[in-house]
Amino acid sequence: MSGNDTFSEENLQSLLNSKQGPLLRKKISDLEMTQEIIDNETSKYNDNYEIASRHDSLIDICASTFGPESQCALDIGYYFVSSEPLAELKVKNFDAFIYNPKTKTAIFVECKSSISRVGKIVNDLYEAKDQIYQHKSYLEEEIGDDIKSEEFVICVPAEYINRIANEFEKRESNGNIDIDKDGLFLIWQVNNLFEESLQLFTRISREDKYYCQHNDRRLTRLLVDGCATGNSEVLTKFYMSSHPLKRNVQIVTHIAKKCLLSDSIVEFTQKDIDDFCRLESTIVHYARDDIAPSISNTFIQNNQKLGLIEPVEDKRDFFKLKIKGKTIETLLKNYEKEYRERDIRYNINQMAKKKAYDEITSSQSSLFNF
């Protein structure tokens, strides 16, 4: 090997085709059977799914609190209009976009289900905020209205309130945050003791005595008391940032219900998925017509890669689900199990390939340097 030995599929294939190929294949096979790697990748996958699910739940709570039948919408005119604004531009973005068309106030909310590197989280918040200002005209065009004022919020479970509040206060006290120029991030907390409720966490900036509350006193009063979300309807089936397994299960649920199950065969086209993703009941986003093809492309690529779907012979543009079940419920259960297991195996294979490649190229490099 010469030049750039960094792992890539191209470099991997080159090494597989060399004299080291048999050794590389054996190392990959051995590593795939290593229990430590299997356990680590399985644990990582399950942890990521759980984290993504908790994150979705926080967005659900925001969406429900400002849903069309909510008190915030009906009494004071604040509506959840989109999940993940600017995500389609692949820039740093928030998780929820709430808007009051009468006052033309936009509220951008970032949801964090856990707090680890609190400093990075705050840095990311201000980067996302900058992106909102840079793309304000774009957002106004997308919603068909002017935005006259903006507020920015981080939403966290109640147990993380002190960590995030202390980080803000430290930066404000140190002068790292120019309050007059940058304003303050508001904090919403989700309480889970008796029923899920969204509540404004009120604090005062120690240095300058700025009250951290909404400009609209009516909204402040509602959220200080806490808005219960237990009876509110969740508006969406998934988000762009949802775990792929969750998105895929929702898509398979739709196409399975749409099909007439004949011998448990489910056939569909990419257009079927596109149409599903363009529904407001599937994903609440102002640009869902534009992002639907990306979601359906990802579904087809991932499921073909894992051997869960295949093209239908003699039926152009049709795909067939290779998982079967006598009922839709059984089919979905089988699909979820197979997708999870195959995706984990794929990740293990990728990890084994990289580790085996690095070991061989590192060994070669050491011999060459010697």
C-alpha cells in the first residue's frame, strides 16, 4: 500500500485484491464473530434508538402544546408550524418552529433529551440562531408571511434545568454572551411527575437583572403555570431526525395497509412513499414536498442494502417487501425485528472491515518504517 492508507471502500477493495486479501478476509470474519464487538455495536444501536425516541418525545410535546386545538393556539394564537426548520438546507437548525400570525412572532425551539457536553450545546444553539437570521427571508417566503420578532428556546427535561441555566449564567457573567446584542435563550422544562407538562423556567440574569420570559405576557403566564399535553394530539408520525427504524416502520405500516395483502405480498412504488411523506399528518414541515423524495430514496436504499425489499420482476418501478406476516401487525413486528438485526449486523461488518484494514495497514507501515 502506498499514498493515503486511510480506510475507504476503494482502499479496502484494493487491499482485498492484493496478496494481503486472504489475511484481510480472515481478520474481518474473525472480528465479526468477536463477542465484544457484537455487544458494543448492539448496545450502541439500542442506545441511539432510545436517545432518538426521547428526542422525538420532546418535539411531540412542543407540537402538542401548540397544536391547532391547544390552549396556546386557540387562546393566544401561537401555532406549531414546522418541525426542524432549515434542516432541508443541511445547516445547523432548531427542532420546532412556532409562529403567531397576528403578532408575527416566531419562536424557535431546540430540544435536548439529555445534557452531556453542555458547553457544546450552548455553542450549537448560537450557531443555529445565526442560521435563522441568515435565512430569515427564506423562512418568510416558505411560510408566506413576515417575521417581525424572534425568540429562541431550549427545551429539556426538568432534571437538566440547573446544568443548562448555570452554563448560560456563567457565560453572561463572564461577558461571553452580549445580552443587548444576542438576547437571552429562554428555557422550557418538561415535567414528568404526574403528567407531561411544558413549563417556562423563569430565571434572572445575575449580572444585568434581565428577566428570562417571553415578550408576550400572555404566553409567559400560560407557560409559567405549565401546559399539560396529555390530552393534546401529536401531529406527526416522524421527523427528519427520527431514527431510521422509526421512520421505516411508519412507512411500511402505510404501504402494508394500502396494499391488499395477497399471500402476504406487499408491493409499492417510490411514489407511494413520496405521497405518504407529503401528508401533513406524516411530517409537519413547510417544505415536505421537497424533502419527501429524500426520505423515500433513503428508505429504498437502506432496505435494499439490508435485503428487506427487492424490485418486482416485469413491473417497472415496483418494489416488493421480502418480510411476510399473516396480519399487518405480525408483518410489522417481523419487519422491525429483521431491520434491527440486519442493521446491527451491517454495522458490525463495517466496524470489522475498518478495524481489520487498520491493523494490516498499520502493520505494513511499521515494517516499512523499520
